[in-house]
Amino acid sequence: MKVQKGGQMEKKKKQIFLFVYFVFLFFSFFLNSEEVLFPVKFGGKWGYIDKEGKLVIEYKFNEVSSFSEGLAPIKLESLFGYIDTKGGFVISPKFQKAGPFSEGLAFVKEGNIFKGKYGYIDKTGKIVIEPQFDEVSSFSEGLAVIKTGDRYGYIDKTGKIVIKPQFDGALPFCEGIARVKIGGFLGAKYGYIDKNGKFVINPQFIDGKSFSEGLALVKIEKKYGYIDKTGEVVIEPQFDDANSFSEGLASVRIGNLLTGKWGYIDKTGKIVINPQFENAGFFSEGLADIKIKRKYGYIDKTGKIVIEPQFDEVSSFSNGLAKVKIEDKEGYIDKTGKYIWGPAQ
């Protein structure tokens, strides 16, 4: 009987634990989820709409950016500040430039618009890293790119330089590795470093992009191919142009800039959507933008056109919508191609 009671007690404890755990997940989801808003312009001023196209924040700003971590940098008259998803100021306009929040911090520029310096603030607007850099990036994987003089390096969230400025170019860390450039415009070589600043892939490529989905796009001699994190070539350089992998596929061009065609490959290098487009972008939320007869539309991963080419400019889908432009008129469409906000409403 004692063994049975012990077993019942253990079972009850597990049930209570699972109940508390799922309650925690439920509330965490709603506490951490932020309202998705999209910037729109009307009458020379910017505001924000929701996913249904309803105006949520009135047209009153001179410049805006997308929301990130619950806040968006906006420009009112000549200065930048930050608003919440209700349109209220959380950080009043007082900066010459302002970037999105990433990992709890955002870069801002103080001083003269041309000669000012960049630093970082927290979500209360307090400066946590003093303005002292000539160029900066948002934080990614705990580090941010900074430029002092003509050299690039990396800082941590305390502002401490952890990889001294020594590169001629640098990108934020992605998947634990960052692409850096050694040398000037002529004769520059690209390689990859770890978070200690040590080269894990020596500078040897004519061009290179950040790692995405385990692979990085590089240029060897006159062709583009892909390497893994050991620097081994896994897709032989054979393309005349190409983009990074996104959702398992990458767009590649075969042929010259004027007459070449774009298609898509998988991670084995196999062509899965035949080269047939004048241009081709990244897959996002299952769709990719493509260009046919000077107009942009969207395809799915089988290569089927799901939104007919009709736009002069497009963006990737994000949170179910994509920004498009016909002549000088901008709007947002859903994945069926229906306008949610814009000229065809």
C-alpha cells in the first residue's frame, strides 16, 4: 500500500507540474506577444496600420521604422524618439539618428548630424554606452559592430571593446560567426571570425555574405558558391550571382546581368525551380518575389506563380503582409494578392 500511495503522490506531483508549466507558457505567450503594426504614409506624414488595414496610429511623423521589441524609432520634425504601439512617446525626440531595439538596446546618434557620434540607449532612454563611435550596428548575439576611424571591431553590451577595431569592413554575428573584410576596394578579401576575434575561415574570398541556415554565400574567382562553417565548399562556385539561403532555398542567376535568368537551388546545389526570372528574391513565409517582363509578383516553393507580376517594387512578406508599389503609389497586400491598404482599396 505504501508503494501505491507513493506512486499516486508522484503522479499527482507530475500533473501539478504540467499544469503550472502550461499556465506559464500560456501567459508568457500573451505577455511577450506584441501587436504587429505596419508603417504607412499619407499626405506627407507617416502613421501605422494593423494587419486588417485599420489606421492605429495617426499620420503625424516625418519618418518612421518598423516596431521592434515593442518600440519604433520615429522622426518628429528634425529629431528622433521612440513610440509604443499605442502611438505614445516612450522616449521623447532628442536624437539626430535612431535605430531599432535589438537585445534590449538601440543605437542613437548625438551631436552634429554630420560629425556626431553613436552610442546606445536602453528602453527608458538612458544612455548605457556613451556616444563615441563613427558607425555602429544593432546588437546581434550579444555583440555589435562599431567603427572608430577607418577600422571596424566589436563591443559587448557594456560598451567594452571585445574585438579590437582592425578590419576594413564587418557584419554582425550570425550563427556564431561574423564576416569581415581585409583590404581596400581593390584586392579586398573576405573571411570569417568567431567571438574571440579569431579567424575560423581565413580571408580568401572575393566576396562573402553572412551565414544563413548553416551556409554562407562566397565568391571564388568569377563565380558564386556556398561554404559551411569549416570553410569547406559544399556547393561549387558555378553561379553568376546568388543570394543567401532562406527557408531552405536560395535564388541564383545563370548567365550575365542583362540576359541571365534567376532560379532556385536547395542545399545540395540542385536546381529546384528552373532559371526563368529576370530577378528573384528571398523566400519568406513560403513566398518569394520574382520579376517577369519588368514587373514583380510572387511564387511558392514549387515555382508556381501565386500573385501575378504587376508591381514596380516589392518587399518580402512579413507577418502576413508585403509592401508593394505601382508607379508612385504604395500599399500592402496579403498572400492572395489582395490589397489590405493602398491604392486598390
